[in-house]
Amino acid sequence: MSYTINKQTYAGGRAYRYHVLDRAGRLRYVAEPTGLLRPLPTRQVEFFDPEHNLVGHVQPPDIAPWQRGKRYAVLVGKETEEPRAVIRERWRQVDGLLLRLPCYEVQLGRYFYIVRGSRYGGRLYEIFRPHGEEADEKRGGGEEDPDSPLRDVEVGYIQRPATGPSYIIETDAAPLRQAPLALAALVILIDMDMELDTELFF
């Protein structure tokens, strides 16, 4: 399954709206971050259907935006307690030293996925399903042992092409591909992290 995200920005480069489209180019969601007039956004993101009816939102943690290791709840419809998905930032010490973006963990019910920055080609992030009982260890975003027979399984990736849409998401994992709201929320949080890093360091 493939989704594309088109970002609309102010003249200064800060995003104020995202369009999420499916493989056929149909608009699935319009996402709008809140608190954009503040020095740092609140990182709550609201999702609307094409008729602009609210269908869900991303609820950020109640901590300062520059603090690391945040947890985001993706709520659908009128859900207020049990989120449809949970997205967690995972920072390693080396990420801070090398000014890298964080890894992410996506939880959909009993399913977990690790999203790591890619070292290859035009991919921005790669999505993995942790292997069996090693899932708990992999949630820390650590490096895999290349000699281990128990390897995480790649199930998708996020690409930031030079032309065309702002982002492309590809995944063949059944639970994940059926959760476009969670996938879109993940990409938007990654984009906001990159935007924040640019504002803090330049």
C-alpha cells in the first residue's frame, strides 16, 4: 500500500497543512497542526476528511517541545481514552552527538514497528517489524547485530523525493497499511522534528 503526503507551508517554511492521498491519488485526510502562531508549535495535529469533518487527532505529551523521548497518542473519531495507535520517539546517545533524527516506535494494538533513519539511497526512514521475542530490545532503536540470525523484517519505508509529493510511504504490513491515519501522523511528526531542528540550529 502506498500513500503520499503533500505539505503546504508559509513563506518561512513552517507547515500549516498536509494532504494525505492514497495510491489512486484520492484525498484521504487533511491534517492541520495547531498552535502555529506560537514560537514552538504544540504538536497537536487534527485530521479532517475531504469534507472537513474532524476524524481524529494526534495528542502530544504535556512536556516542552525540545524534551526528548516523547509519546504521542493517535485518536480516531471521538476516542478520548484508548488511542488507536501510539508513537514514541526513541533517542540514542549517538543520535544527539551526531545531530541525527530519532528512531520511532509505532504501536498498533499488539503490533509493534520500529522506524529508523535510512542509510541507503533516497529513503528517509525504513520501517521494521521486530523479530519475535527480540521486540522488547529492539524498541530502544539500537543497532542490529549483522551476524544474528534473528533480524528485524523490513515492511516499508518513507521517502522524501526531490520532486513531486513531499513524502511517499510504502508498506506491505497488513495492520500498518490499514492504518493510514497512524502512518500519516508518523510522517507529520517526523517532518515537524526536522522543522524544529532547523529552527533550533540555524
